Amino acid sequence: MHYIELIYIISTILLIVGLRKLSSPSTARQGNLIAAIGMTSAILVAIFSPLKGDQGNLFYVFASISVGSVIGVIYSRKVEMTAIPELVSIFNGFGGACAVCISILEVYKFDGTTSIGLMATTYLALFIGGIAFTGSLIAYGKLAGKVKDWRSSISSYFNLFWMVVSIGLIVFQLINPQAVEFLPLIILIAALIYGLTFVWPIGGADMPVVISLLNALTGIAAALAGLVYGNMVMLLGGVLVGSSGVILTVLMCKAMNRSLINVIVGGFGATASSAAGEQGDIKETNTNDTAIMMRYAQHVMVIPGYGMAVAQAQKACKELDKSLTSRGVNVNYAIHPVAGRMPGHMNVLLAEADVPYNKLIDLDNANEMLTDTDVCLVVGANDVVNPSALDDKSSPIYGMPVLEILNSKNVIVLKRSMNKGYSGIENPLFFHDKTSMLFGDARDTIEALNGEIKSMD
């Protein structure tokens, strides 16, 4: 019927508009709501549109939707900001699992009249959905600290083996569709194993790239499922998610000055560099000296990292910003594209604390501003401020664009200890003459700094 196509078109437009608004922090929340309305409309139309056969299963459909919605709402409301990347991975994995379920059900409906194009599309959705599902589970485990990196001299070959097996079985099944009845299940198992071997060896510091790539795979799987069912919204929604995921993956790789193949095959998260003893001595400071330095500075740049999320220091940082700004100090935040554990992690973190969006400065503009910056306050960041990327050709991150904070006049680093960052790479910044280390919990330290600054009036 014409009204169904009309609602599908409206739903698609809402998805596109919502995705467009997600590109800016100031409109992201609105964009998320618009996209959700579009998807909800498409789901309802798909459920109630005239179908062939019995529709007596609507009770089970809505019961499943209700249970899933309740679980999703409760889990999402309880999750800490530090666990948002894990939540994204889990949700992405469920998207892949949906593609797997759809595909395996459709595969066993094939008969002699089914076109090879439809069969190829369905098996491809099964394969990619399986990779996205188990790959996302491993990514979740790595981000949550429950899964350790697994890497050996044969891991790449082992990974390649399962990819070849999966693709080979699909080709064989397409040529001989009735040859082996349980072959689709074997293809599914091979795809699930490949998803594990695909993500497991990749280092923890490469997780932002991996999450983007898995998101793209889920989108592609959804688009293929849309082709199978002839559902326009599912197809276009999958294309939007898949293409945006690919673009984001490319941007993440560019931000790390590495190719996607290098990330997948040779993640630097499993390597470590020189020991701290070879770097020299550190210079330690206290909250009083740091507060005086920041109070009488003209320009302060905050460098947020995953440690800020761990300490839940974003709101304390906003209060420090407010105190400094009211005293004539210009405060901004330098945002590196791969800071944190997922793309945009720091933007989300600071948005939660209502930090004005115009204070969030991207990598290139921040580096230009650093030469006029009096104090750089590093809160839990490590790899994105590592000067080894600029001058140490032996470093695994050499060539990666980083925040060049040594161009500023003074650097204060907030850390709990001298432990290395998530990538396991030593940071010579901590031993530089310009750098002073301020040890302790980031939130407690920033609150103490704010108290010191207020007491100076």
C-alpha cells in the first residue's frame, strides 16, 4: 500500500537527519532522538503492514520487544561513564547477532527456485554478522579488562585460515546448495570463530579503531538483511551505519598514522618500550604550587584521557574551569580523536559535565594554540601526548599525530602512579624538564586545586 511506502520514506529521512545531527555535540542528543523515532516508526510499520500468512505471533513479537526494552533501559541507566565503550560494544554485537539469526532462518527456507543472488546475500549477511557478534564480545572483554591480548607468531595465519575456510564453505554451498544439510551451521561456526581470532590479537590501544570497524560490519550485515527481506529502511539504515563506520574507521587510522591492515595485523597495544629507569628522574609538584601557576596563567589547556573517565573527574574539571574563567583565565580542552576507549569518548564525557562545546578544541587547532598556552593540565591521558611519536623512530607510535604539549610553557600531569598507559608504551613526557607530576586520584586532586584557587581571593 502507498501509505506504507510513505511512512518508510519518512522513517528513512528521519534516520538521515538524525545521523547528520550526530556529527555535532550540540545537536547529538536531538539527533539520537530523531533517529530513534524514525526507527521506531519503521519497526511498527513492518510489524503491522499486511503480510501473507498468520499474524498470530504478534504477542510474542511485542513481548520480546518489551523485555528487550526494559533490559536495555535498566542496563543503560546503571552503566558508568567509564563503561560506555563496553556498552557500545555489546549493543553492536547484538546487532550482528540479529543479522545471524535472520540469515540462518532464511537459509533453511531456500529451495530450488531461490536465486543465487539471494543465497549469496544471505550467506554474506550470516558471515559478516557472525564476525561482528563474536568480535564485539571480545572487544567488550578487552575494554572491561576481562580478556587479555592473545598474540603469537602464528596468530595472523590462524586468523587467515578461518577467513579462508568461511569464504570457501560459502562458495561451495552456493555451487552445491543441497549437498550438505548442516553446512550452513558449519559456516556459522567458522564465522563466529573468525570473529574471535580477528579481534583477539589486536592491542588494547587500537580499540577505538576496532569498535568503529565492528560498527561498520554490523551496518553492512543489516543492509544485507534488508536486501534479503526487501525492506527499504533496514537496507538504508544499514548502509548509513556501515558507511559512517567505514569513514570513522578511516579517520581513526589517520589519527594514528597507520593503515587499517597495520591495526588488524600489528596492533601496538601488545608491545612495550623502554623502562622508566632509562628515562631519568621525574619532577613532582603539589596542589598549592599548581593552583598558583594556573590562577595566574592567561591560557590553560586541559588534556582529557581515559583516566578522567575512570576517576569521574569531568564535573570537578568543569568546576575548576568555572573558577579559573571567572578570574580571567582562558580555559580550553584539547580533544585527540583516539583519546579514551571509543571514538568521541572525551566529547561525551565532557558533554555530561555541560562543558561548552566551543571549548572543545580538535587536534590541529589545539596544536596551534599550545604555543601560547601557559599551563597544560593532562588528566589521565598517555599515548595521545607521547612525544615519542614525533622524534623516536624506534617507537611503535612513531608518526602518530599527537598533542604537542611540550610547546606550551608548563605541563602538569595528573596520574595515580607511574604505570604505563593502556598501550603499554613508556612516555618520556613524564621525565621532561617542563613536566611536573601531580599524583593522586584525578577527581580529588582537581577538587583540591579548585579549593586552593578559591582561597586565593
